[in-house]
Amino acid sequence: MSKKSVAVLAATGMVGQRYVSMLSDHPLFEVTTVTGHESAGKKYREALKSRGDLRISEEVGNLVVKATKPEAIDAELVFSPLPTEAASALEPRFAKRGLRVVTDASPHRMEEDVPLIIPEVNPEHLDLIEWQRRRRRWSGFLVATPNCTAAGLTLLLKPLADTLTLRRVIVSTMQAVSGAGYPGVPSLDIIDNVVPYIKDEEEKMEKEPAKMLGSVGKGGIRPSKIQVSAMCHRVATTDGHLESAYIETEERVDLDEIRAALRGFRGLPQELRLPTAPSNPIIVMDQEDRPQVKLDRYA
């Protein structure tokens, strides 16, 4: 089976580099195009800031970085971790040109005809694509991935929402400095500190799960009635966010039922045995002091 060609926008940024690393030597995808704002014309490997933990194939490293313009892209799928303002302006232009865009940025997530997707949670929301194409009169599409902490919370809620009525969630996050991008939070601001505010983060956590747990109807998504209250904190860890959630259900339920639902949960990627899908999307730990970021970030 031939691989699908992939373009990664903003490929020299932190998230873009992570995308390229994950897609290097992928059995289904081949990175054929990388773009960058200030690095156009350079070889990709020369344009990178040193990240020793990232794996970049020789072929991808030798790609010449292109300008982030729709006419520069020739690929079957486009991954876009563009900064917020650039994503808002440019991503619709890529879709209008006929490109299939998966965006990691926030501007389009809550638009009524844009699927906000976690593959294990709501793959049926991709049905919105045809409505989006008719409504916007373009042949490409725009699909969004959620906020990082909203993704973790919603994946946890999905197996519970399948069998229980979820009333509300109160969640507190402890988020690593990697989430602030590069160069991120100044070192003197975060060392020996916890910052109890991350711009727009709480709003994203409170809105996005209801959309992802909703159902597809005429005119878009009927959101779940779940109420989420979030408190988000930046902490002095490098990678890996931690969340503590209080979940209220209408039904009485015991912890053994919760553990069984979480341990037994599988989604469409697991059913299809996709090559990079984890066999267990949710790992349940019985130790009182786990998970811990340092020990479990690569679990």
C-alpha cells in the first residue's frame, strides 16, 4: 500500500517538529513538504533548533523548507500547528484551495461545521466534512484537534459517558512548560513557582469536551449537557500535564465499575489496529501516588 503524502506547516516550531518526528518512517504517511516562516529555502535539518529527543529521518531532514502558502503545498494531507493568528487567517485558504487540513490550533475548533476530533471519542463527527464543504463551497476540509488538556479529560470521560449521565466536572490542571511553546515561560518566572493562570486555557477546557461528547445533527453538533469548571496552572515540569478531576453523575456508581469501564475502553483506532494507536488508550494505576509526570509521561 502506497503512503499518503503529508505536509507539516510551521515545521520548525516545537509542535511542528514533534509532528515531523512522529511521522518520520510512518507506515502510512510520508512527509513530503515542510514549511516555515523564517526558514524558507534552508534544508529542514539546518533550520531546526536542537532537540535531541526527536527522531528525524535523513530524507525528511534534507527537504527544503517552503513558505507557508497554499500554492507551495502538494500533499494529500496537511498538518497545521500554526500560531493562532496565522492559523485563523491561513487555514481556510488552504482548505479553499482543495487541501485537507488537520489543525492543531484553536481558532476554528468551536466553529459549528468544523469537526473537533479525538479518534477514540468521536470519529463519527467527521460526517460534518460534507456539510462543511457544501456550506463553504470548497473541496478541501478543515478538521481540528482539541486543546491538550481538554483532550486528556474528554478521553477519560468518554467511557463513562457511554454508560452514565455526567452532570458536571471540576478539574484542576498542572501543565508543563512545553505547553507554552518555544521559548515559552521565562525561567525566572517558573523556577520555584506555580503560575495559576494560562491565557484562554480554562475557557477551552470548559467548552471543548461538550462539543466532542455531543452528537451529530442537522446544522452541526448537538453538544453534551455536561458542565465543566476548570482551573489551570503552569508548573515547573518539562513535558506532560497532570489533571485532577471531580466527576458528578446522576447515577450511583462505585469505583470498581469506574475502573472496569476505563480499563475496558477501546475506540475505533484500536478496532482498526492502526499502527500508532495505543493498545490501551487509558491506563489505570492502582497506586495512590500515581500517575506522576516524571515516571509516567511516556506510559
